[in-house]
Amino acid sequence: MDVTALWNETRLIMLGTIHRDREGADALRRVIDALAPEILTLEFSSYGMMFRRTHGERLRKKVDVLVHEMRDTGEQVSLQALDLLYDYIDLPYEYAVTSRYADRVGIPLLLLDAGVFSYVKLQEMDALLRPDNIRTWFKTSNGADDALRKEMVFARLFFEKGVKVFSYSDEMLVRDRHVTHRLALLMRQHRMKRLLHVCGWQHLSDPCGVYEPLNPVKVFVHDRSLCI
């Protein structure tokens, strides 16, 4: 990756990731280190971050108590399914990687996503973690794992072949407009600085051209490969 050439083209790089990919953190860390941004932003809301910091330990204990009971009664508990459940409760790896980088080099990390969507979804967390729902999760965990593998294939098809086999929802459009507005403000406030925005890979498709006025370079990172 020619970092200098990328920054010569733009002041904004959008870096797409696959959410809840347990192998994604190392790849993301390497690319951020190589790009060396001066401002770092993330598709994550302040509400989502505070909710997980406030309730994450309690929700993990709730899961752990049920898992202990299930094992005591001989019910099967998939470790892979348990890890995926923890991933939903915990702070996302993208936040862990970006916040560590920002702290290390002394730059701001700004969370740009609209909190209203996080609020609506996270209010249902306790209901989702009821014993009956967790038991159902363990029974259907292969489906969740298959969904992650399919998402990886869909991302590859889009970035390497130009084939789109995923949907772009009205919610994504609203969120992208919100993020674009905040990015535009940052770019006006920091006219000479390099800005890196980390987001889910689907947002890079931008079918409505929301991000076009900002002239971003879009990069998809997964494993050891890049698509630009």
C-alpha cells in the first residue's frame, strides 16, 4: 500500500471492516499504523460505548450464570457460539483498536454514529439475553457463523468483482447522512489534517452518493489483503 499516494489523492480515507470478525483486529491495527491519520473517527455511537461500559459486565455475568447452569445439567454449549455472544455484548474490536491507537499517538478519536439507533436496539438487550433466547442462540449458532462467512464472501465479491449481493437499508442511508455531516464539519475545522474514518464495509458502497462531496478514498481491509 502506497500510503503517500493515498493521502495525495484525498484528506479523507474511509476504511471498511467486517463487524464482529474475530480476526479483524490485527488487520485493522496494521492498516491504521501504516496510514498514520491525524484525526480518527469511528462508526460507533457514544451511547453504544457508554451502554457497554455501564452494563457489559452485568450482561456477561448474566450469560455466565446460565452457561454454568446449562453445563451442570448436561446441555451443550458451543464455545464458538459463546464467543459470538460476548462479541455482541462487549465493545467492538474496532473501538478497542482505534482508541488504543488514538491514545498512543495523542490524536482524537471521535464517535460519529447516531445514538438513537443504538438506543433503540440496546434497550432490547436484556430481553435478548433471557434464558430461552440464549438457549435458542446456542442451538442456531452455526447459522450465525455461516452469516459471518457469507458476509466475508459478499464483501470480496463487491470489492474484487464489483458484484453487489447485499442490501443498503433506509437506516443505513440516514446514518450515512448523519456521519457525512459530521465528517464535513471536521474537514472544515481541520483543513490540513489527514482524517481516517473506520466503518462497516457496506457503507463504502454509498449507492446514493452521500460521501461523494467529501472525495474519500475507500479501502476495504480483511485479513492480510486490501482493496482500494
